[in-house]
Amino acid sequence: MRITDVISFRTTHVILAMIAFASQLAPTAMAMPAQATFAKDINSARDLLSDMEPMKNDLTRYKYLSDQLPRLTEKQWIVGQQLAATLENQLGLYDEAVRDFPFDNRVRVEIDPVKLPGPASWRAEDAADAITRLAANRRLVMINEVHHDAHTRELTLKLLPRLRKLGFTYFAAEALDDKDTELMKRGYPVVGGSPYLNEPVYGEIVREAIRLGFIVVAYESPGSSTAEREQGQADNLYRRVFLRDPQAKLFVHSGYAHIDKGSGNFGSDIVPMAVHLKRLTGIDPLSIDQSQLRDIGGRGNNEAYRQLTVDFHPDVPSVLVSRHDGTVWSTDPRLHDVSVLLPPMDHRRRPGWLTLDGKRQSRLITTAMCDKKVPCLVEAHYASEADNATAADRVAFMVPDSVSSLYLGPGDYNLTAIDVDGRLLSERKLHIDATTP
């Protein structure tokens, strides 16, 4: 199978599954283009993926999708829009990605605002603190993400050092490629495998896991169906971790409903990966959901989230803890042990959470670095890493005379700007001093 820096079997599998769900979406879920027509030579999600495969980079693919979206039928448009949002996320356009695809049709659990916990009986706590406490006597911790919303990666980064101190020695991530046999020796991910690893925060997760001494584990399974994929992922985790090390403690970063402890989000007849893994190991996972309680902007049915943010004012990824007995709240205990409440968007040039708990600083950049040519992609790479490493940060400029920022920790960086054809427009060095506490 041919692998590029954005197209992979897991992307194809997910996008094709979306088509079946698209017909179930309410017509008012998102604003459709005024006159969507059948695009020339675009007959399915496979055609979109096939057309993008030979393109040079994420910026090229994003421009192509932006041009195609007005020509798609309604069902195709929903698929194309999520692909575009995923690329926006990979291009560092984080708020734009959530705004342009404000819902996810694979997470369909409805929350009744009337039954929400209130501040009289519940309190907000930093999710990293609460989950560390819950994980103290566990051997398997699983957390999910929304693939086009990198904010759902921040908490995993905060949990890595805490779980390492608790004796967790294995870290598994859906984005890892078992063909990259040099990853742990190299110490950082490179583009050319999973599209998710083009996104800088995911890259930081992998770097941090290796730096902390975790054994990183790839577990993806192609599967010819969702059911086969779920079984295959669990089989891989069992063989690569618990069969080799029966006393292992494993931290898994996965997508969406793979971590569910019961069926439902994939359909009533499909058993999620987490359930298969429990059957294989006998270990009950601590399952942490981040997909439901997050800011998706003004569109979509998000009343429960808005009410919770008004009542609890989260400024970091948080959980709700009972004032009576210390229980951590879950929207659906049948599926998850913990529901994470993410802070609202702060409407800066780029999201403030990109400081990563104060470890990174903001540096202003403009389209001057693009030689005033747009679209343009500006990337900052660690000076000690190869050119094909996942960037420390990156952001795309889509309009002329624009201002944005890069978020970088102390150290030395190589900055580059490329155009939509991958041509180098400019480059320079940058040093970031450590800030004084």
C-alpha cells in the first residue's frame, strides 16, 4: 500500500464510513452551499482521496478541497468538509477547523441539559490531576481525541509525565506506523506516514513519550470493515504489549469511539477496540472521553457544553467531581469512566492553549516571510532534527497582508515558508530564550 504524508488506509476507512452516516444528519446541522452540484470526476470520497494522493503537501491538498467544495453534492460536501477541517488542523488553523466542521457524526450520544451536574453538588478540577489520581491503581488508561481538533491532544501531553511516574511504561498511539522502526532511536516523528503526525501537537506527544522513556507502540490495523479494524487494533495491542509483558501498564491515545467500553457509537453490532482488549487481557480500562464536551462554535446542538462552561468556568481541560463522594462525572458511564470538559475558544489570532501549560511562547509572524505570496505555509523545525521531522509549529496564510503567530519553547529553530507548489519562499534561524518565572 502506498503511504503519503496525508493519505493512509485509516483516512480512507474513516471517510468512507462517514458517507453512511452523512445521510442520517439533520439538514440543519450545518449550512450547505447554496447551489451544490455534482463535481466533475468527483463521484465518491475515494475520488477525493485519489485526486489528493499525488499532491505535494497539505497546503496543496487544502487549496484543492477548498476549490472543490462548492461543486459537491450535499452528501459529498459533508465528507469533503471534514477532510478540509482535518487539513486545517494539520496546517495550524485550529479554530478554523472546528468552526468549519463543528460536529462529529460518529459521536451521537445526546446529553440532556436538564440532567447536567450543577455547581452546588459538583466542582471542576484540572483533568490531569483527577485522572492521575484515578490511574494510580490501574494498568490500562485510554483517552480519545477528535482528529480535526488538536485541543483534544493537550491533555495527553500533560498526562504523559504523570503516568510515567505511576509506572506506566508503554504508550500506544493510533497515528504511529509500525513500519517506522527507527522512531524510538530517532526520537521524533517524521512526515510520510499517518496524516495526524503532520500536526505539531501530535508530534510533541510522540517526542515527549520517547523522551520520558516510554516504549511507543503502533497498533493500527487496516481491516476490511470497522468491526475487523476494532478487533485488529485490540489484537495488536495484546500481542505487542501484554503478551510480551504480562505486568505491563499501558497508556493509549486513540480516536473517538475506539475507547468505548460498550457498543453504540459505531453501531449496536460493532464491538469497540477497548471491549476486545478487555476480553483479551482481563484488564478493565480507565476510559476518558474528550469528544463531547468541547467548543464547536455557535453552530450545532451544543447546549449542554455551553451550560457547563457557564456553571464551571473551565480554563484548562477539566473534569467534574462530586462534592459528596469524590466521584468523577461521565456523560455515559456505560461507555466512559470520565468526561473531560474543554475550555471555550479564546478568539485570539491562534488559540491560547498552544502555550501548552506555559511551556511555549508566542512569536509574531506575517506574510512578509512568504514574500507576500499566498497561500503560504510557515513552519518552525527544531534545528537538531531532520527537515522531514514533524514541525514544532506551523501555520498557513490564506490571504495577503496577514499576521499570525508561532508557539515555540526555548531553543533553536529553522523557519521556512513554502508556497502551494512546495517552492521555498524564504528561510531563517530563530532562537527562543527561556523565560524567567
